Amino acid sequence: MKKIVVLCMSVLLIVLGGCSQSSKSTVSGKSKIEYPTKPIEVIVPFAPGGSTDIGARIIEKYLPKYLPKAQIVIVNKPGGSGTIAISEVFNAKPDGYKLGLSTHRAIATQPLYGKTKYSYDSFQPIAKVFGNQQIMVVKGDAPWKTFEEWVDYMKKNPGKFTFGVAGGIGSGSHLPMAELDMIAGLKAKPVPFEGTPPAITGILGGHVQGAVLQPSDAKALIDSGELRALFNAGSTPVPYFPEVPLLKDKGYDIVYDSNTSLIAPKNVPQEIVTMLQKAVKKTMEDPEVIKEFEKANLQVQYDTAEDVQDELSKENAKTKVVLKELKLIK
């Protein structure tokens, strides 16, 4: 009998000791996970030199300041309108060592075509980091100096205007023009390119007459007169090009912003997610980071994981309607 009592007391002491240790660990707030212990890959679904890539490299430079021992490696994987890169993030081991930095459209729109294994809610958002508008640009010596002159030409010359599409048909750089085409009765011809820099080269080389781009990608060439902006498909004016007219101010209810967020595969341990979220928030609030983004003509727009998922959900629903109207999906 005494042996049984002693045994029970021993078990009780072990349990209480474990609870005490657990409590101490919780109270102390010490991390149970050592992270990171190896390089963190950040997959960018577009070619080097574009705005997403530039923003990624600024974050790569400063994030280790707030995530000690972190070594960030940017990996560019263009193609498939972003689906190649996003699919790699989707299929990655959920350990926090493979993340994606992508426009919302590559996550929210492409699944609507039924060719991806992922959906708009298949990821763990970390945070939104920056945003941008989208503008139509043409060569600086093009005959159209205003939006009205360009629309008039399009109506009188159906099918003659060609425009570069960075990311392919149905991508974010195609939809604003495709919807305008439909509403205004225009017949422009989209020409796919793998990324923004090749699309710009296509305009300058005379292979296409225009392209819908993020203004940061075209600023230097617009400032030099080599390119001209005809309209802004975003929800707000471009800070450094306020004179470029919004489509909604021209009577067309068309709004396409280009927001970029850091995402992870689903089921990454919450402790790692929290570490990343805190580090990213501090990074995007860093005055030096803000200065570098401004220098790159990018607009810091930090938002929480919850806000990112809400934006992805709304963009998916809105784009589904548009793509059906355009007969790009059933």
C-alpha cells in the first residue's frame, strides 16, 4: 500500500513540475522555436528589375535588422502569370523558410482559371508591404497626347492598337485595358510578355504601342519624355503624376490597384508567423526603408494579415465577375 502511495505522489510531483515549467516558459515569453537557423527564400513571381523585385530587395536588405540572424534570399521565378512562383510557395514545407512576395492578383485572380491547385485563401498572409496604381503608357512621340485623342483613334482604328501585357492574358496588367475595351467598345490587341522590363522594351522598340504598368516602373522614362502616360486605372492619383487622369474620373467605373504582400504556406507554426509579422511591421516603419521605397517611387502601404486576406477575398469575387463578362472564364 505504501508503495502505491509513494508511486502516486511521485507521478503527481512530475505532473506539477511539468506544469510549473510550462508556466515559467509561458510567463518568460521565451521562444520555443529557434528561427531562423538557415536562409529564408522569398519567391518573387516576376522578372528582376520590376517594382515587385525592387521592393523585395529593399526588404531583403532591412528585414534582418528586426529578425536577428536572418539571411533573406530573393528568388525570381517569372512565368504563368505568377502561378509558377505561387505554386512553389503553396507546395513548400510549412516551416517558414520559403515565402512569397507577390501582387494580390497573382494569388486572387489566377485560380479563377481553374489551372492552379491553390486558391485565394490557400496561404498564410504575413503582411501587406506596398501598393501601386496601374497606368497605360505609350511612346513619348506617339500621336496621342490626351486620353480623349487616344480613345478617338481606337474607335476609328479597331484592332490596330497593340499593348504589352506583363504576366500574360488575364493578368493584372491586362484586365484594366480589357474591361475598358469592353465598356468603351474598343478593340485593342494584347501581347503577352514575361515581365514589366520586357514589356517596356517592347514599347521602346516599336513591337507594341503601349502597356499597362505600375507607375514606378515607368517614372524615369516618363520624366525623360521617352514614354507618356494616358490614364491611371488605380483608385487614387499617382503621387508624382497627379495629372494622369483616373479612369473613374473619365466616366469609366474601372479600378485596379496593384498591392503586394508577403505570404507563407498554410500551417506554418504560429510562433514563426508572429515573429515574421513583428519583424515586417518594424521593417516597413523604418524611416530608412520608407526613404528607399520613396527613392524607388514605390508606396509603402503596410497592412495586417487579416486585411490582406480580406483584400484577396474581395479581389477574387470582383475579378470573377469581370472575367465572366469578358468571357475569359465560364
